[in-house]
Amino acid sequence: MMGVGLAYPLLPKLIQGVGSYTLSEAAFYNGLIAILYALAQFAFSPLLGNLSDAYGRRPVLLTAQTGLALDYFLMALAPSLWWIAVARFVSGVFGATVSTATAYVADVSTPETRARNFGFIGMAFGIGFVIGPFLGGLLGEIDIQLPFLVSGLLVCANVVFGFFVLPESLPKANRRPFPGLRASNPFSALRMLTRLPHLTPYLVCFFLVFMAQRGLESIWVLYADFRFEWGVRQAAFSLAFVGLMYIIVQGFLVGKLVSRFGERPVIDAGYLLAAASLLVFAMTDNGLIAVPLIGLFILGAASAEPALKSLSSQAVGKDEQGLLQGAIGSVNSLVIILAPLSANMVLSNVSGPSPLLPLPGAWFYFGAALFLIAWLVFRRSRVSSGKTSD
């Protein structure tokens, strides 16, 4: 996560540098490359999940980390836009192992500790996005490709550490045969719902809240400039605040909340708090009010996500954790394709001197509605735990 936070905020600048592109051209190509990355994640997430169910988490994670190191080194040496596009495709393929890492956490967790341990994944993201962009900015002032080189070295160190220290989390007795490539495409992974229809409401909830969150993330810097007249420094500070909130909520709060109240009340309250925060946020043009509102939004959304992952993982057997997390990863990857396009289209129609839609906070109203719909879907769901192997 440190490598991601360190390198990829500088990706538009790297694109701009390799082709002497204007800012608008770099933004356009960055968007296309982001879609390529998301397509790779969408395509390969179920495959890696099935491989980890069949052969164990450890070899998949170590292989993927090696692939990510290759991606960073390709970026550091990139002489052209096409080179960057290939590197990002490689990153999307191996970045799909977030689902395998999540399955690893499910393997080593008890029902009582699952939500807390899933929260630690979010905490790792938060730490990476607090410290990473700061270091990346310092290194990028020396050479725009230096942060990518350092990220590659960090991942190599992670591979060495994992090779000697990381144990296998999935015993052979809990593995299942590899179902083949045909059953490992993203659409087959989503068709697992025909075998586990009780999970459908949960995946619908994941889709809805991911749409709201990924859209918000994709337009945040531009929206803050348009609505609050924030410059780069204020936007960077706000992103650091977001990362800090993830550390606090998913690293320290969510486990305690779930232990005391259970997953369902935490998800109920989280979705409602997120919806209310986005609704008020959509109405304000005051940056001082916006910051605490985003904090409240993260408190709600970041509490609900690991709690829902905990419930989902309890609804399948130990031999299907990788498949489940691959399906969730495919939902997220599909959203990464749809949400930025939708959110930026909405923003382009509410900004400018003659907006087609005179409603500046339109995406945030939409996001509030998505969270409210997710709450309604979740309230109607009753998922029972699946069978687990000893």
C-alpha cells in the first residue's frame, strides 16, 4: 500500500512527461489507462481467487507481488505512453490479488475477529495513502520516475519478507480442485450467486456503495477546486485526512463496534450515516464544513464495509473464500470502470459557465441515494452462515 500511495498519485505527471502532453491530454490518457487497469482487475480477480482456493494463498500472493514489482520497474523505465499502458495492465492483473489477501484474512480469522481483521486491510490502505503521497511528492521533485523505482524496491523487499515469514493459511484439507479457466472468468464468478443466492443482497450492497465511493474518489480533487476553490495543497491535505480516518476507523474502531453491537447494527448505522453525510455535503459550498462531513462519511462507510465482508465470509465454506472474494473483487473492478465515467460525466454537466444541470452536488446526492438503497436492500436480507470445514 505504501508503494501504491507513493507512486500512483504521480502517474498523470509521468504520462505528461513521456509524451510532452498538455494537462488535458494527460488527464484523458490517464482515464483510458485507468479503464485498462480496471478491466485487467475485473478479468483476473476470479482466476486468482480460484487458484488460491486450489493451491493455497501463499504462492498466489508471492507470485503477484513479484508481478507488481515488475510493473513498478516498467513504469520507472517507461519511454512512451504504450509502455505505461502495458505496465498498468500488468498491475491490474496482479493487483487483483487484493481478493486473495482478503481470503487469507478470512482463513486466519474467527467469526468474532473477522470484521476487526478485515478492518486492518483498510488500515493498511490508510497508512499507505497518508505517508505514500508525501514521500512520493518529495522524490518526484528529484525525478518523476524515482517514486516508481522506490516502489518497486519496496515490493521486492515485501516478496523476500513474505517468502521467509509468510505461512500458508489454507490447509490442503480445506482446498478444492481448480475449476478450470472457463469457470474462472468474472461472469462465471458472479454466477456463483446461482449456487449461493442468499449472497445476492450482499453483492448488490457492495456494488451500490462501491459506485458511490469510487465515483467520489475519482472527482474529489476537481470537485474541491470547483466547489471550494481548493488548490493542490488543500486537496493533498484532505486526502491525507481521508487516509488518517481510514486508519482510525478500520484499524481501531470497527473491531470494537462489531464486538459490542454485531455486524448488522454496524452496517445499518454506517449506511445511514454515510447517506446523511453525503446529502449535507452536496448542499454545502463551505470547505470548512466539508471536511468534518467527509470524516463522518468515512466513519459510516469504512465501518460498514469490513462488517459486510465479515458477514459474507461467514456465509460460505472455507474452500470458497477465494471464490467469494474474487466475486467481490470483480464487482469492485466493474465499478472502477463505471463509476469514474459516470461521476466525471455528471461533474462536467454541473460545472462550467453554462452547466446543463445547475446542481453542483449532483453526484453526492446520487451517492446518498445509493447508500440509502443499499441500506434498504440490506435490511431485507437475512443471510445464514455456510458450512465450514474443520
